[in-house]
Amino acid sequence: MADADHENSDKTEIPPQAQQPPGETSSMSPAPDHGEESYKGSGKLSGKVALITGGDSGIGRAVAIAFAREGADVLISYLDEHKDAEDSVRWVEKAGRKAIAVPGDIGDPAHCKTLVDKTLDEFGKLDVLVNNAAYQMTFESIDEISPEEWDKTFRTNIHSFFYLSREALKHLKQGAAIVNTTSINATDPSPGLLPYATTKGAIANFTAGLAQMVAKQGVRVNAVAPGPVWTPLIPSTFPSDKVSKFGENTPLGRPAQPAELAAAYVYLACEDSSYVTGAILPVTGGRPML
């Protein structure tokens, strides 16, 4: 669980900044907190194996650290942010668990099959699939959104969830879990994030439908809906002046740190949520999802 005296409970000033997509953790100011020093596990995932997409940074890294400290081995899927992925592996190994990092485009169904196969080859099983990786860009008008951009967003953000879930469900056993990352944008879409927000609505629907489809298999499917979270996606896809105001539109008046999301994923992955499926767990800083 996260430390009750979490150091990120106070608002931290974010200076204007920009990066090239997909962004790097090391270039962010202030540095995000993934729970490196604050998350303390209690064996909730002892002996489990998880596949986490986007596990190189942001929410994915926080989840990888938390899962490892709860006793899980982890395969970290990422695009090409090699330094970030190496850091995530190092933190998992520091927790005494095994980790491998596999680069590639999850918008490719063949690569998604490879990720599941590598998990099985390396660890012998798969217990938890975390569909977390996402792509976004901001736009002022629909004319700025090319068909290629629309397709890339959907391939990364929702098609990959289908590809990976389809492959994983061939191997997931009774008590296994799929945890998807949707967003506050699923019900409160930001117009400047039209392609991204649309995919997040699709993820919420996919979660509810798949949960009912596979319940008889004993596999639970749920989603976490973050609000604004301080990850490399933000300075690499938002205008620099908007970055400095990021998260101010929440009742708590600030963005979350990735570490503040981790416990939600642990809950949905472990037996504590054994009677929860098809649910969306909002972690939004007070913004309602109705």
C-alpha cells in the first residue's frame, strides 16, 4: 500500500516544459513519483505473473513497482523508451522479483501475441494482464486530425486491448484478472483530445462487455479511470503553457503522481476484489464520473 504520509499530497509547482513524443521520465520537472520510496507491499500478489503494457514510465512503472512489492514477477511492454524501461526493470528486481522488458508496437496483433508468448516462456504462466499503454496528441480542430492519426490512436489505445486480451485469455486461469486503463475522458471528454477521449470511452465499454463474456471462465475484468496524472505523456503532447496548469481543474487542484494510482491496480488484480468485475474505479482527484 502507499504510505499514508504520501509526500505528493501537497501541490507541487510544474514549470512550463515540452518534450518530443513519447517523452522521457528523466526530462520531467519535477520528477514524477512512482512509489519508489513510498509503496510498501503486503504479499497480495505473491507468486503471480503480470504483463503490463506501458510499464516503462508513468502509471505503468508505478504499477510494476507495486506489483513487484506485492510479490509478482513482471513483463514490461514498451514502445522504444529503452532507458525508462531499464529503470522499471531495475526497480522490480530491487524488490526481489524477476522482470523482463520487451519493446515493440502493441498496435500490431503479432507483437501482442509475442508479448503473451514471452511471458509464458519466461515465467511459465500469466495471472494478470494490465492493458495500460496509451497514445495521445492534442488538436484545435477536427481538420487537424488525419486518418492516420485517428487510426494510430485506436490501434494503440483500444485495438491492442482486444489483441492482448484475446491472446491472454487462452492462458488465464480461474482467479486471474485483466485490468484496463480508461480515463476521466471516458465520460467527460476533453475536446482537444478527441481521438484519445473516444478510445477511452471505448475501453470502458470493452471492459464491461468482456467482463460479462469471460465471467464463466473465472477471470475478472475491470478498469481504472485516472484523472490528470503527471507522466511523460503530458509534457510530450500538451502545449508547454498548459503543462504548467495541468491538474488545476480538479477539486484537489493538482495532478496525481503515478504512485497514487498503483493501489487501485493492486486491488483490482488481487483477491481483495474477488466479487468485482465489469467495474470502473475512478481515481480522478475529485472530478465525478457519472
